[in-house]
Amino acid sequence: MTIDLGAQAVLAPDGTRHGFEISALRKERLLRGLDDVAVTLEHEEAIADYEARRADRRPWLPTPQRE
């Protein structure tokens, strides 16, 4: 059996092709090999910017340790 995610099809050993549905978001993540953590890390710079602004506006809140 062969699964062709790009074409959204399963190919059986006898050559029969079976289509399947998958959400565009899940398909993209699977094709790119991304899990939820990896998707979050794609926004690491924006998160760091937000955390820096938050620390300036609310200095009494704990701030994550920076390496």
C-alpha cells in the first residue's frame, strides 16, 4: 500500500486508487513534518518580542529565564 498525502490518495497493491479528505492545515503540517511545538517555534521571534514588551509593561510578573 502507498499513501500519497500530496494527492490525498491511497494506492492499493492491485493499483486501485482511493481518495481521502484531510484538512488543508493538517496536510500542510504533515508534509512539512511539523507538530504543534514546531509550529509555535516558527513564531519564536514574535513571542520573544511580546515577552519583552510584557516585561516592560508589567515588571512585577515573573519573566522567563533567558539563555
